[in-house]
Amino acid sequence: MVWLRRAGWLRVMVSLALLAAGAATILLLSGRDQRRQDGLATDSRLAALGLTRNVPAVVRETCRMSSRQYDGVVFCPPIVPVGPIKRELRPGPVSSHPKRRVPLSYALDFSSPSLERFGGRSLNTNGGHWTFEAGTDPTLRLQIRPPNVQAPIRTESLSISGRPATLTFMPPYDKGGGYYGGHVVVMWSEDGATYQLSIHGHGNAPRAIAMAKGLIELQDR
């Protein structure tokens, strides 16, 4: 009976090791509320949001391209919108160190038509535009505080998987919203780096939080 218990424990340990190895592989390929509750990880919940864990080749390849340019770990979004995804901009460093030419941040820029509808209604999403930017460049935070903004910027505090974060509703581009004009932006920090997941259309806030949650859980592995 003792041997059976030990054998059962051994099988559990092997299974956990295999799961850990799988997680490490994903991390390698990816590069590594209480005011608003964030229980968003189940597949059924993701499906209801129009999101999926089936990351298409265009996203994975874009992440690999970024990892060859950015001097750091590139995290690839593990949760993405369902349906076709188009890369809008070739990946590249958002900014570089002025003297050493070392990239301080990277940006992934896509469009997903499925983001144009949510909860049975149409959203203004500029073609389903969504982005993920990250890095140690302190000017990243200025993107949610553009200098020429002409309309109020609303920000909420969040806790996502135990990580403090902010949810910012940016004004339209023609009101000085800048690069994130009309977007809802989830921002958090980890090990000196800033991360921003954004989707055009304030009604897409639940989706942005869910996608950010996937990235945060990837970072915690």
C-alpha cells in the first residue's frame, strides 16, 4: 500500500514536471478589484469575451521578430481576439538608449475585426486596433498622459492576479489622445519595466483586462 501511494505520488510529480516544462517552452517562445474582479481565465469566459488562447502564427512570428531586436525578454500575448488578426506595423524598438543604441522598449501592433462588436452592439475600434508595448523606457508612461490632450482622461485602479494595475480611458485622437487616442489601456509594472495592453474602443475594457491578465500570468511563471 505504501508503494502504491509512492507510485501515485511519483506519477503526480512527473505530471507536474511535464507541465512545468510545457510552461517553460511557452515562455521561451513568447520571449517570459478588488474594485474590478478579474476571474477571466476560464475558456468559457474567454469565449464569451470573444477571446482565445489559440495564438495565430502572425502573432507568434511578430513576437519572434521583436525578440531579435529588443535587448530583453519579449512576452507574447497568450490570449488574443478570435478570428483573423492582421499585423499593422512591423515590430521594432519604440525607443533606444541615446548613447548605446540599445532598444528600451518594443511594440506589437495588430488589428482584429472581431473587436468591433461586443455584447451585441457595435464599437468604434478603428478596425479592431490593439497593441502591446513594453520596456524600461520611462517615456512609455507619458503615452497615457499626452502633452496636448484636450479632454478628460479617466483612470481606474485595478488588481489583476494580485498585481496593481491601472485602466485608462483615452480621449479620441482629435482631442489630443495621441497614439492611444480612443483606446482603453491596461498598464502595470514588473522588475523596472512598464507594460501596456491597449484596445481601441472603451467598450473593450473587459477584453483588455483579460488579455493583460494572460500576460501577467505568463510573467509569473
